[in-house]
Amino acid sequence: MAENVIIIGSGPAGLTAALYTARANLHPLVIEGYQPGGQLTTTTEVENYPGFENGIQGPELMAIFRRQAERFGARYLTTDVTSVDLSHPPFTVTTAEETLHCQALIIATGARARLLGLESERRLMGHGVSTCATCDGFFFRDKRVAVVGGGDSALEEALFLTRYADRVTVIHRRDALRASKIMQERALANPKIKFVWDSVVEDIRDPEQGKVTGLVLRNVKTKETSRMDADGVFVAIGHDPNTAFLAGQVELDAKGYIVCRGDTSRTSVEGVFAAGDVMDPVYKQAITAAGSGCRAAIDCDHYLASIRTTERLP
Ligand code: NAP
């Protein structure tokens, strides 16, 4: 028996889609992944989600989202999707354990921030290491922070952080920025922003203290290493959408994001919808993801209603 709708992903987009489709009596099945809750579960305090005037911990916020959708009948499978077959409805969704079928599919698998891959970065994530200045910049009032990267994201993060931090140092592995000219001009003109060129981060200190105290940098040209004091590090070296499992089934853009039709959640496959960071390379906020999850649920409900009407026709 095919499900009405399967939702892949359990961040703000997936769980909002679950809430709305559950309240539309579609009995959604959410495949929440082995690490439910999405990127918010890797942050600590969330202060920019409306409705929580004193802030809330990221994992707690996602637990509330989950329970709220469950109250209206959303069901959850804690597993990862390995592949999908969207060539014809009902669509096939394969997990490590079983093969499922659905009339409609909402893809809300999010994106992941690229990381440097250091053990110290992993241990200090949420404790001075962050991938989102909009989320965490506020905690660095009058502090010294480093931003890693040379693209638009890095400079946008750096400029945003100058509202709070005392000193912002952009560390870039080359001597030329990738960012757009206008962002370069703004960042270079900002007296709070300094640049360290041709340098990579070799280590972040100090996991033993459970907080960021500084960085070990290596100049890629001279091979010299140096220490830099810092209270926080923002890694801004790009994002990758989680679309590898879609492998040619639905239209993606050059960077791997799902392409939606106009101002809707409809993808290149009728009956397949996308929501959240997996189709949004620009805003990437919990609240925008939640909003797009709502949109996908409404588009999905309309689609299912339309195919049911068609099926009843002689
Ligand atoms: P991006 O353009 O791919 O830039 C990533 C930056 O990180 C590059 O400077 C790259 O260095 C560096 N980098 C990558 N891997 C690294 C590593 N392992 N170690 C050290 N440095 C590393 O990504 P993005 O800045 O996130 O931007 C993505 C897209 O969104 C772009 O098209 C951008 O224009 C757009 N965007 C626009 C705005 C805006 O207009 N306000 C804001 C944000 C993003 P190299 O330069 O050496 O490759």
C-alpha cells in the first residue's frame, strides 16, 4: 500500500511539512534520518526563532517541532534514505531496511556546511566554533573572532560580525578573494576587519578547556606556522545540499540544489516537492525553512486532491 506522502528530512522544513500534511489528514510518514532534527541540533542557543523570546536550545526546538507534528498523526522512521525511484507514481523510496511507496514526496533533506575537517573543530562546534554568524554572532559581543573563507558567505559573515565583535579576522587560503567585488569593497573598507592571506587553519585551541582560545595557522607559501588569539571561529567555506541520493531523478542546479518551479515547491517531477535548505542556497534560516515546509505541504495537499479528483472521473 502506497503512503499518501513521505517526507524525507526532519529539520524545520520537514517537520513543518509534517505538521501541515498531518493536519490535512494525509497521515505523513517522515523519514527522519539517523541524526534527526537537522542542522539546528548541532547548535546551542537559538535566539532568532520567533515565538521564543528568551531563546531556546536548538535540539529542544526540534523536539517541540517533532512532538507537535506527532500530535496530529505524523509518523517517523529513524533511518536514512539510500535511493529513490521517481520515474512514475507511486514513487519508490528505499531505506537501509525496506522499500516504501508514496503518491507524493516532499524532499527536505537540507544542506550541510562544509567543514575544515579538524578534530578540534568537531569538538568545539557550538562552543565557539560556528557555521552561522546570523545565529551565533550575538554571543561574541566585544570579542575577537575569526572567519575562515574567501567567498561571499565569508565576507557576509565577517561584515555581520562587526556589529558585535571587537575584531574580525578573515583567514583565506589564497591572496585573492572569490567574493563579489561589492562585498570585497565593503569588507576591505571596514576598519574592524583584518585579513590573513595565504593561510589555512591547522588547529583550533583549546578543546581541553571546552572553548575557543585561538588558532594555529599555516602560511601555505612560506610554510610557517603562527598562533592567533580568538574567542570564536566562523567556518564559512560553503554549503553542500544533501541531494546525492537523488542521482538524476529530479532537476538540480549546478551546485546540486533542487530546482523548484517559480515561486512554488514543485520540482521537475510532478508530485515531488522540495522545501528548506535543499532548494535554498540563499536564506538558509530555520524560519525560512519552516515557511517553505508549509508551502510544500500545501502544494502537496493540492496535488493529492487533484489526482484523487481525476481518478474519480470516468
Ligand atoms: P564559495 O563561493 O564556494 O566560497 C567558498 C570559499 O571558501 C572560497 O573562498 C574557498 O577558497 C574557501 N574554501 C573552500 N574550501 C575550503 C577549505 N577546505 N579550507 C579553506 N578555505 C576553503 O561559497 P560561499 O561563499 O558560501 O558562496 C556560495 C554561493 O552563494 C556563491 O555563489 C555566492 O556568490 C553566493 N552568496 C552570495 C551572497 C551575497 O551576495 N550576499 C552571500 C552568500 C553567498 P578558494 O577561493 O580558494 O576556492
